[in-house]
Amino acid sequence: MTPFTSSTTAGKSGGPIKKSAFERQKDADAKKARDEAAATAAALAEFEKSFEDDRLKSGPGSLGPVPGFTKKRPYDDYAGKWNRPPMGRDERFDRHSPRTDSDEHGTTGDPEAARPTLHLSNLPPGTSTTIVKALMTPSPLVVEDVRILPGSGSDRKAVSALVTLAAETPATDIDTVVSHLQNKYLGCGFYLSLSRYLSSAALTGVAGLKTPSGSSTNLPFGARPIQQHSSLSRAPPPGQSARFAPPTSYTSSTPYGSRAQSEVVVQPPSDLKQLKLIHKTLEALLTYGPEFEALLMSMPQIQRGEEWAWLWDSRSQGGVYYRWRLWQTLTGSGNQSDDRVRYGTRQSANILFEGQSPWIAPEQGLKFEYVTELDEFVSDEDYNSSEDDDEEEYGLARRHNDHMAGSSGQPTSTDGNDDVGYLNPLAKAKLVHLLSRLPDSIAKLRRGDIARITGFAIEHAGAGAPEVASLVTRNAIQPFSSYRSSPTSDKNGADAARDLNEDDKSPKDLSSACLVGLYAISDILSCSAHAGVRHAWRYRVLFENALNQQKAFGKLGRLEKDLGWGKLKADKWKRSIQTLLNLWEGWSVFPHDKHEAFLDSFLNPPLTEAESALAQAEAERKTEQAKESKNNSKWRSVEDDSTKEAVSQDVNMQDVDVSLVAEDSNVDGIAMDDDGLVDDDIDGVSMADSSDEEMADSTPRRRSTWNSCTSAKITTRVAYSTLSLKEQKSFTDAYHCLMKQPSKLNQTTYPAAINRYFDYAVVHVNRTQYVHLSGFFLTWHRYFIHLFEQDLRSTCGYKGRWPYWNFAATAGSIETSAILNGDKYSMSGNGVYNNTGPITLGSELTIPHGTGGGCVTTGPFANLTTTLGFIDPLQLTLGSLPENAFAYNASCLRRDLNDYVAETYTNEALVANATHAPDAAAFELALNGIIGSSSLGVHSGAHFGVGGQMNSIHISAQDPIWYPLHTFIDLLYVSWQRNNPSVAHDLYGTGTALNTPASANVTLTSIEPDWGYFQSQSIQVQDLLNTTKGPFCYKYDYHIS
């Protein structure tokens, strides 16, 4: 850039224009940039030119001139050609890769930001992008795109997917998700394989992308190439040159000629549960034919159950064994007794499928497979008395030598001691015999008694250790010595009967035998640390799990109460157990938190149902005493009670000066002209109608007679499956009776209320905003069910027991449960199949489609017409109802039973966790989850497990199953109160769902939202907290403790 000058000045100077230092530096920088750009362009042109003619030329003269003798050596020329920057070499070899220049060099030619990509393989056929996104829903990863890829061409059909994530996704989050979802079971024998993949920019423009091969071989039934055993016995001496090809006889020492190139090796599963399941399936298959297997594979719970993966995957160890055992049973061939393995020979091969690889039978069969009695062991062909003697004498020495030698890398059988397996029947019988020989008192205990058990445990540390830990732990809780017959059992029948009756009346004190059993556990734990035996260290983990699962210390801690000990014996018992626990703590046997949990469960054992009831009654008594002491206090409040009540009832008078109100002689004041504000229904449409009168037969007793519940009047609510068939039929008939009763609501305001049954559904819709996700949820619904029950009894004459649906017990088998199996004694079954697709509940939760979706056509409520239209649950976030909420919208009763939802969100473990929530807030979260998130809760999970109208929280009361379902929610509430007596009367939440619109926190004295014309009398929350007080007089047949 030249400096700005006038023409006059330029003409006078006539010489070169002098530039400043800044301008000269700027010109130099510009020239340097131009030179660098030119050099870069030239280098790029040269680089691209090297790729222009890579293919081999053809035709005359394409090979060039014949090289002369004066040319330098090829090695030097080769090295000179490769004496270039490494970048060029890498790019030359990688030019066919799918990477682009924007990924590696950051060029400015329309670059695409590189985004991380995950590769998901081994997906079941038919997997959609929605299902893939659902897998990523619980994770923090943001999925931008999903591409479904075809299978790799293997025999087993499977698909893969490429998931493109947001560019800013942290690598640590990706690694966490990969490790968490790796080998996740997807059903039908498919285990998810997840790995990092190329960036999305690298995938741009790649045509025909196929699924990467997961393994080098995909032979049917998991066949493996036969190992060729070479021999050096005829190798030439080391001094001779080896520049000639060896003869073909040197490649193998096998004298039997050529074999097949692959073979299928059959091994029984090492998991005892899987082995039992395979044998049960085979027995049923042989009994009922191939149709049984087809029926089994068509069941949704079988398709999703991981324990059935072997049924689908023919390459798995269980799948191979299942097919081989079926062939062996049908043909009678391949028996283990006929295929004895001899030294230097291979196991005999069997051809199961023509043209396929041979099948090699297991080297060792299942020992004592057909033994059912103890005396049959000796006559069984697998029994060898000399072998038992050798095992007793040299077993531990052999295990020690195996440990010192290390792993040989050879496969082991299930009866071996070097891998995970199980005890054969004879070994288990030996262990039970050793445990039953333990004395029932410490005074009779000998070292050999404990040493034999410890020796057996260490010898079977490899295979059968979990069973050893389980049996020894069970013996510490219920000693096996108590089952053995007495040596002096020559009493007459009368004496034996008298002793039996005495034993039934008073439990036997087995505390000394339990302590002996704990000593056996302690000795195994001590020896496993320094036994020098491989896998012996696992006993610490196995005993930790066994003690925890069997609740050993909790049961031992209850002995003093169950047996009615005195203080001295109880203290001695506690000292003995605590001494043992302190010894284990010094050895660092268990982690500190687990050790403290064992000690706490022993010192504070769980309460029985009777003790929980007493504790709850004591807590209620103290609460009543506190109220009475407060009411009987000599100190009175200065404020007048009527003034406080008037002020508290008007929440809009928060800023009114109470003293000014008190000074007025007319406390009630003059009636205000509210310009019609009274007619505005702030809480929704008023349920009372001027022409409606209270129903005398369904209105509960007045508060003055509420406290008349006695033990003789208490009714028991039971599971629907325990009702007699007559009671089940009577229960559903009462529903139909109520549907024939006329509605008592204004048909102009509530067109959907076509009969008394749908009056309840309309009431539920009108109060949904105030009794869901609020502090009124549990108590309001408790009384709502009570009103419905009284209406069925008084109006329709139902006299049976009131049922609940234990949806936790039926999770995974809803369609076969007594309440939803579709017969005439059920509450109807599933809807006809109608694939409506998955349900998306916010951005973090997607529920797959169930097995129904259409109208219910079976059972007592087949073709039932519902009247309320669908209302989106997200309407709760708006704080109001749609304008057409009560319009008549005829539809059939629909259901979409979903075992996946039931098993995932309403299983017994989640239900038990809910009833042990530490406070009311945690209990509310466990029941209802968080709307719009991935937390569904057991209550919401039960709704979506049924589907149809139950998917809408507003109109769900139209489905007859709603009442047994919510009766079980009330059972969970009672169980939580019993399990947490100190917080049993605590409440959580405001007076509206999600505090929309804003409202005050619900307290014990808060007035419940009314139940329409069914109950117009105001009721406080504290009146509905106990099922045997207030208007209630019932209990449940069991509680979750």
C-alpha cells in the first residue's frame, strides 16, 4: 500500500517514495506469505501427481527400458525413494481409507467437524433406530444420528449400527458407556458388542459400508480348526542347511492320515442352573415334541431372559451341549462310557449333520447322573472306591502342585478343580455328611471335625466353591446335625410322639451348633489365605455373598428373642459372635462396610410383623400423648381460635393485620361483593350439583363413629390370586352391577359420566391435578378406594374379600397371572396385537411396545366401552385440564401388557427398596419417579405395564384393573409405615402436582380435596393415616419387610 500524497507534492519530488519501517515490515510479511503459499501449492501438486498413475500400465513399451549394468544397487535406490517425510508415506498407503483431508490436515475446503462414533454390533434382526437410541437413553451421551448397517454375512443373522454423537462429547463419558453396555443382553441370544469407531467425518462419502467382521471364523456350532501337532523327532541336525523344503511327513506326527479341518467340541455348561434348565427343556421336548420348543421360543419372557440365551445361540457352550445331548438321547450314540479317552488317542468323533464338522463328545460325562438315592452311589459305574481313597490321601497335594505349576491353558471339565464348576452328587453328599457329623456343642468339638471340612473346601476351591460356601453358611444358620437320627432311637411310638409334640411346642436351642458352624467358616477363611491352592482366595468373596444373601447374622441375632433367653445367656451369645467378628476384622476378611453391616444386623436384627405392629402402635401412642399434653397445657395462645381459623382458611390474606381484625367487634365482617368470583371454579369444575343428594347407602360413617374399629371387625385384603373362583366371579359381577346404576352427575357438564362406575373415573380426572405428585396422593387414593369398595358392597351386594394385584410377583408373567389371563374368572386379559410403536416419555425414556395394544376381547370386560378420551400426562405441568376433558369420547378398553416394563420398573427388588425408603420424600420418588426423566417409579411402571387407558394418569380409573393395582400401592404405603415407624406419619409434597399452580406444603391438618358427591364432608389428612382408625377398618394378609 502506497502512502496517500497530493499530485503537487509528487510532481515536485520526482524521486522514490520513502516508506516507513512499519510499511516495509508489512510488505515483507506479505511477500513471505505469498512465497509460502506458492511452495505449499507446489508441494501439494507434486504430492497429488504421485497418485495420478498408480495402476500398472499395459501395452508395448509400458515396462520402460531394460535397466543397465551401471545402475546403482536396487537396495540403495529403494532406500533413496523412501527417504522422504513420513507423512507422505502414511498418506500414500492410507489413500483408500475413508478419512478425509479435513480430519487429518484441517483444510479449509468445506470441512466437517469430526464427531465421535460408536459401533454397535451383534444386534438382533429388526433393530430400529429407536431401540438403539433407547439403549443410550440412560447415559449422558447426546445421539445425533443412528445408521443401521447390514450383517457381516455370517450364518447367524445380526445387524450393526453406527451411532454418531455430538462433537463435544467427552471421551471419558464414551468410555464409561462402552464399559457399561458391553456384553449387555438384548434378547434371543444376542449380546451387545460396543466399541469406539471412526469419526463421522471419516464416514462421509463411504459407499457400501459393511459391518466389520467380529471374528475370523464363523463356522456352524462354533466349530474350531483342528490343531496340527508337529513333531521335531525327524528334524535335520542343527549344523545342516535348511534351504530345501521339508517333506510333507514332517508337518504332523499323526499316523491316522488326514482329518477334517474343523471339529465341534462339546463341553457341559459349568453353570449348574443352566445345566438343570437344559435337561428340563430336553425332558419336555422329548415328551411333547418339537412343538414345545417352538412354543417356548415364541414366549416373550423366554426371548428376553438371559438364562435362555443358549436356546437361541447355537454356537454357545450351552447351545452346543443342548443339541448334542438331544441327538445322543434320540440315537443312543455317543455315550461317555463308550468313548473312553486313552493316552495318545483322540476322543471319538460323531457326525450329527451330513457335510458338517464332526462333534467331539465330552472327555468326562456327568458323574452319577442317574443316581437318586445314597445307596445307589456304590453300584453306579462312575463310583470307584480306590479313586476315593486316592483323593483323600493325595487330593490336597495335587491341588498344591497345580497351584505351583500354574495354568496349563488346557480346557478343563466341569468336574475338575481348576475352573468354575459345581460339585457332583457324590461330592455334595460327602460335604453334607461332614457337616452333619459336627457336634452340637463346643465341648465335643475335635480338630478333625473342622479339618475335614476345611480340607474338602480347599480341595474343591476351583469347581464347586460357591456350593461349598452356600452349604457351610446354611449349616451355621440351621445346623445339619439337628436332622440326624439319634443313636438311642429305640423308644416306643408313644414316647417318640410325645417328644415330637414337645419339639413342636418349644423350639430347640441350636445356638451351640450354630457357633460350631461359624467356627468351620472361620477356619476355611483362615486357611484360604495361605493354603497355596489356586482359587482358594475366592472363598472370602463367596462367604461374604452367602452370609449376606442368607441374612445369617440377622437370624443369629434373633435367637435370644425367639428362644426367650435371659440377660446372662444373651450377653454370652453376643460376646461369642462379636469375638468372632473382631477376629475376622483383624484378618481383614471382608471390606469395612460389609463387616459393619454384619455387626449391625446381628446387634439390631429385623423385627417380625407382630413386633413391627407393636412398634408402630407405640409410636402412635406417643404421638397421641404429645397432642394431649399440648392441648392440656396451662399456657394458652393469646389469639382467639376463631380468628386464627378465619385467617388460616383464606390463603390470600397473608398481608392482613390480625390485630385490626381482632379489634373489630364483628369478626365475620360484612359480606363482600366479589363480582361473581365465587362462581369461578379455581379448583376445577365443581362436582356438586344442586339436584344431587348425598347417597345414604354409600356415605361413610360420621366422624363420631369412626373410632369403632375393633379386632373382630377388621377385614383382611388379599391377593386376587388367593380369592376363590366364586369370589373372583362375584367381584367382577359387582363391577357390572355398578355399571348399570345411573349416574348422579350433571350430564351437561360431564357427558362422559354415563353410569355410576364412570362417575368415579370423572371424579378422578377432576382431582388429578391435586392428588398426584402431591402430598395428598397416598391418603386421597386410600379413601377413594374405600368409597368404591363400600359402593360395591352396599349397592351391588359384594360380600367377598377385597383383592389387590401384586404386580411385583407377576412381573415377567403378566399374561398368565390369575388376574389378567383373560378367562372368565379374571379381570380380562391383553388387547389384540396392534403395533402402535414405542412410547416416548420425554427425551430420556422410551418404552418399547408390548404384546397387545388393541381392544380387550377376552374375560368379563371384553368389548367394554370407555367414555373419556386420552389426556397427556404432561398436562400436569400446565396445571389445568383440556377444555374437552369430560366430553363423551367412546372407545374400547385397550391394553398392551408389557413384561419388559414390569420386569424393569416393578420387580420385587424395586418394590422392596421402596418400602424401605428412609423418608417420605424417598418413598414418593420410588413410587412415582420424576416426570420427564428416565426415573419411572413402581407406580407409574405398573400403569405402563398394563398400557392402553392406563398410560394416561388422568383417565386410568376407567380400566377395572385400576382398583386392585392401587390397592397394592396402599399395601406398599402400609409396609413403608411399618418399616419406618419413626417417620410413618411424615408427608411430602405441596397441594398440587409439581407445585403447579403454587400451593402450600401438605400437613397433617390439611383438608383433603373432596371426592365429589361421594364424600362432601371435609376430612383432614391425619384422619386417613391408619387403616384401623378413622373411617377404615382393614388390614393386609402380608407386608413387605
